[in-house]
Amino acid sequence: MSNSQIAPALLDRLQAVPGVVSASVVGSLADGADLSNVSDIDTIVICDRLTREVFEACQASVAELTAEELGGDDRELYVNSTFGPLKFDTARQLVIHLMIYDVAGHRRHVIKSPFTCFDWERTRVHVGPHLAEIYPVLALQPRDFLAARRGIDDYIQDLDRGVISYRRYSFESGAPVEVSTTMDLDRKHRGEYAYHIIRNLVCNYTKLLSGQNDLHSEDEMVHQWCSRLQSLADFVPFYQALREIKIARGEAYPDDVVDRVRDFAGRMSELLRETWDRAPVVRFVRHGRTALNDGSFLGQGRDPGLEPGALAGALDGTPDRVFCSPLRRCVESAEILVPEADLVIDDRLREINYGDAEGLTPALLAEAYPEMSDGWVRGDDPRFPCGENSADVAQRMQAFIDDLQPVAGEQILVVSHNVVIRSLVGRLLNLQTRDWFKLRPGHGDVLETAWYDGRLFPNFAPEQKAAFTDDLVGYGQEGSKDVR
């Protein structure tokens, strides 16, 4: 059976299920691996609304695939509809790992499981909207390795208990509920899980540092491992031995496999904590609310102060340096947040220059300058009349960042404006310029980044990231407010 035969047959079946919005084949098969080397076929389904009926219909549609539809393959078809790295494959089984979400469930999964969903976004084998169009991961963050599902701490907990954790749906209350459960690991699954843990941690860390969602060959992965995680290079022979056993579908994994992978995960945890705890922290804050944050374009042309009670009070701790836009709303915010600080005023942190659009509403702008609205519809980045565009703001913001040059352990606070901060965040999250206006940093929100190897890495709390990216337009979401 060829890869080109099974994916269309599988996706055609799922697309025919009422309520299914999108279906994707992800993982090894989508990345071009030969089917003989694929332990299961990971398949993601997104539906409008998840019910027991839709869930069972998706399962049934896959279970009914015939040997003829599968290119003459006569292996027993097994449908695994749980969430997690469970493996059920045997030599005579063809396993379809069917993971079903509604749109809101996919969004929650992206937030909680960025590593898994980032891998999925590499696929081009899908019907309906691409997963990233429904809700994107955008970028991995340092904190993901210690807090997210399938991060280091998550793996260590499983290893300490001798289990593999996974989730499944329960429909006992009518609505779907994700139930967490575990499976005891036998010798074969201990070895496979050990391989899975090491490979995923190394590959995901490489993606974090490169900022790219690349698929590496084994040789490339080992090269990245030895160059980026040098203190863990002594585990390479152990990993390669696990890989050989897995490829051969063997069971002769070492008796101490759990102890050794536990040692790997523990040492990697220590290395990451040491690396990122030492990294300088740069926090960006949008000024507090003013009376002129009323839906009109508030840039450099007007200079209001804060509304009473616009900010709750001082930040915990005192930054080593505080940079601030010269505009009054930022200076007042900085004085509240860090009362004793010596402010470094930097013109590059000013809000966007709206030029002749200052004070207009989006409706009035569209009437007076229809070419701007037309440009936004095309996905362009037009300059405001006699003013700037997003790229201009990003350029001066990047110049500011290049001049920071923080030292190890330093804490820096930057108080600036909506468009300035979203241009920074848009770049850090690899979002296209045409979509930056959909980001919503809130007044007084503190957005954390980490400085490492000469550049900034996003390190936002999951709930923050979810809040200010919630207007990214995807299937089933309302259009965002067009306030630039």
C-alpha cells in the first residue's frame, strides 16, 4: 500500500461525515515516511460541534475502510480514538490514530499542547481548512518545556509512576468530557516511550532555538543535539540503540531503559532551567487606559494622560532598567509601575504615527482614505496618510531591541503602546504582518520575553497568549474588530 493511496481514502471517508469541518493526516505518514516504518497513522478531525453521534460516525467511517480502498492491504484495521502516544501496532495491524475535536477543543489543545500541535501544522495532507487556519500555535516558548503537556515535567511524572498518560472522551453527561487516565508500561512500551521522549524533547528544543518547524533527518537531529545540547551528547548512543530496536519492531529493550531516560529528562530539565533562569528577562507593558482609547486612532498626535485608576499599582520587584515612550500616557504608567525608577526615554517606543488619520474612527478613515481599507483587504501594509505603517514601527522597534544588549540575569521593563507591542509580538510569533492588527495586548498587560543568543524569545503565560491572540481569524470564529 502506498502513502498516496491511504491518505485520500481516509480523508474522503471523514469529509463525508456531517459536521466535519477539516480532516488532516499528520505525523510520519504526512512527512513522507514509508508506511512500513509508520507505527500508526495520526489523523486529526475538526468538527463544528462535537457530539457522541459525530464522534461515533467518524470512528465508523474509518473502521469501514476496505482493503480495496487501502490499496489491497489486508491487515486488520484498528481505530485508536484516544489522545496521547499510545501504541497498539503489531505486524498484522494497521492502526488509525483518530483524534477528534470541535473548533473550541482544538484551540484549547493548541494552548495546552503546543509541541504536538506545532508538529501537526507541518502537514499539507488535509481536506478543509489547514489546522493553522483554524487556530495556530505560532511559536514555541521556553516555558512550554516545563509547563505544557508533553514537556519535561510531564514526562518525568509518567516515568516516576511507570505509566504512560493519555486522555479519552467520556460522553456520560451528554457533552464530551476529556478524561485523563494512564496505562502501565510493559517492556516493549517502556522502550518505545523512552525513544519517543528523547526524540521529542531534542527535536522540540531545536525548533525553539531555530524558530522553524523543520523536519530533521536522523543525522541532522543528532548534529543539532550535539551542537545545541552538548552536555547531553553522551546519550546519543543509547538513543540510537533504542531507535534500532523500534524500527525492527523488537522488544529487547535494556532493563534499565526507564532509569536512563529518566536521567536524560532530569539532566535536560536542569540544563534548561539553568539556561533560561540565567537569561535576561525583558518585559513589555502597554500603558494604562486613557479617555481617548475610545476606538479612534490614538497615536503621536494627541497626548492624553491616564484615566483615574487606570493601573492597579506597582509591579513586584524592581527592574534593573526601565525604558519608556516619551508620550504622557506611558510616562505616567511607568511612574506607577516602578515609582523609584530612573526612566530612559526612547523616541523609538512612541506609538505609530497615524498622520492625518489621528483622531479618526475606522469608518471615517474608510470614507476619507478608501485606498487604505482596500489595501488592508488585499493583505497589504499601507502607510497612514502622512504617517507610518506597521513595518515602519517594527523597524524602529527592532533597532531599539538591537541596542539593548542585556547582561545575564538582568531584568528590563519597556513601557510602550499597542501598535509597538503588537509589531514586536507579531514578529516573535512569526505572524504575517497583515495579521498583526488582530493581536490585542491589554492595557497594563505585562508580556514576558527572554533574551538568549542575541535575540528575544516569547515567553508569555498561556492564558495571556490565548487572550491577545483570540482575534486571529479562523474557522468558526467571529471576525476581529478592524481597529488598527
